[in-house]
Amino acid sequence: MTDRSADAIDIAVVGFAHAPHVPETFGTTNGVEMLVPCFQRLYERLGITKSDIDFWCSGSSDFLAGRAFSFISAIDSIGAVPPINESHVEMDAAWALYEAYVKLKSGQANTALVYGFGKSSAGTLRQILTMQLDPYLVAPLWPDSVAIAGLQARAGLDAGRWSERDMAAVAAGAHGDVDALLAAPYVADPLRAHDVAPVTDGAAAIVLATGDRARQLCERPAWIGGIAHRVDTPVLGARDLTVSPSTSAAAQAITGGDTGGFDIAELHAPFSHQQLILAEAIGLRPGTAVNPSGGALAGNPMFAAGLERIGFAAEAIIAGSAERALAHATSGPALQQNLVTVLEATR
């Protein structure tokens, strides 16, 4: 442990890589086949080896992998030598990044590699996600993830908070045909296929570094200006599903309510109406481009999609196309848990 003040330790994203977004991959459910190419791209891009990484942290799910301690077998993607300092979270890897951030802030490491993976095609994803619900009152009814999102969307429609056209506009983006989308049939009323993120296998990895080490590794690091996460009750009937207080609280904690000046915002919204909820909860201004990467509606690798939002936001800063960005990740049913981070070109 060093004697550096945590407030004085600046931390940046210096590298990001992700596996292709595909509906199905072949191989094991421990992510090794997807992770190894991601790690190799980061090593080559940054000019480092695994020996240069002080701390490793991953995010995944044993339920999704269909095996116990799947994160242990995923370490095969790192290699056995040299021994590593490693940790894991049983949720989206955005929360693994938060753990790594705290590790670096405490002065216990100067570099960290964070990764997440999920092979959604290995099972029936909509039913697997039911296992995260209240095991006494809700899970025995077997409402799947799309059904719960449909209840959330219907609540917003009935309350007049958004319209089906608003939802279609999210899916269409700047150049899509909203009317054509609205003509499509429902898959789970009021959701159409374009309102629902596709089942996606995938993996993602991010390298964090502190201070001068970040500047050595990257010409234009994406500095983390703040990061916070909050949680709402898992009891669906005990909260208003049309708003996201935990997102608002997390955003308030790191922005102080000043949400101007963001060039882009990457929001982890697996359903079109959730992007509307999140943008309002954060207080995004009209000048901010939302999900230029396509967001989760373009590819939603479970337990990596939230980390990807941070990665895509950081990549825009590293490439020079953005000066300030906001990234968001969610976990749990109907936007239960939410993480917000701010990334900046200067520090």
C-alpha cells in the first residue's frame, strides 16, 4: 500500500476491445475462446504483456454459463504463469471495473484489466434471467425478462410518459424508418422485435491505468471523472417502473446535477423504452448524442454489455471524437441496479 492520497490518484481507460456481437458461438461457456483475442488485441495495441497487469477483475454469471465457478475456468484465457492478483463479480463487468477502480484508487495497483463474458445462446436466456427474481413470490410464476420489460413499457404508455412512436424512434436512430417499425407485429405487447435487445454472445475487456502510467500507454487517455452506482428494490410492485431513482442518484453523485457538456452518452438499455427512462433520469441535454455505438439494441452480450458502454465511450475520447462522455450500465430486472461514470479527455 502506498502513501498516496486516493484523491490524488487519477485513473484512465487506456484500452478497450470486444468480441464480435453474434447470435451464437461455438465452444465452452467459460468465455475463453472469446476473451483470448480481446486480450491479444489489447497487449498489441498498448505494447504490454500480461506481466504488466497488476490486477485482474471479471464479471460473469454461473447461471448463464450453466456451471459452477465459471470465472475460474475463464482464467485459462489469462494463463497460469505468472501468478496473478484476481477478483470477480457475479454481474455485469461494469461493476468489476468499479472494483478495479477502487483498487487503483487505494494505491494497491497501477494497472488493471477488467473483462466480462457471456454465452447467452447456451440456454434460453429469457428464462435464465427469471432466476434473478424474488425466489418466493415472483420467480415461481416464471415471468421472463421480456414479459417484465413489457409490463414496464405498458406502465409508461398508460401513464403517458412515452408513446410507441417514441420507442420506435429510439430503435430507428437518426436514419431509420419509424413508421415501418410501427407496422411490425408485437412480440410481447407492447414490445415489437426492434424494442428488444437481441440474444448475443460476446466478451469485452478494458485496461485501466493510473497517472503517468496511463500517459505512457495511451496518447489520449479517457480519464474517469467519477463513478457511482446505486440500487433500487428488487420488489417490482414496490417501485414505479417508469422511473429510475437509482440512476438519478448515481448521476447526481458524480455530476452534481450538471449534465451539460457531454458529447456522447452510452446508455445500457436492453429495451427501447428503457433508453427513454435513463435519459430522463440522468438529465441528458439535447446536444448529447445517445448510443452512437448502437447500444444494447444492436448487440447485448450478457455481463459484458455494460462494460462495453464504458469502453465505447472511452474509445470516442481516445480517438479524439469526444471531449467528455457519460457511460451507464444496468443489472437486474427493469433497471434495478445502475452505474454511471463520467469520462474526460483532460485531467
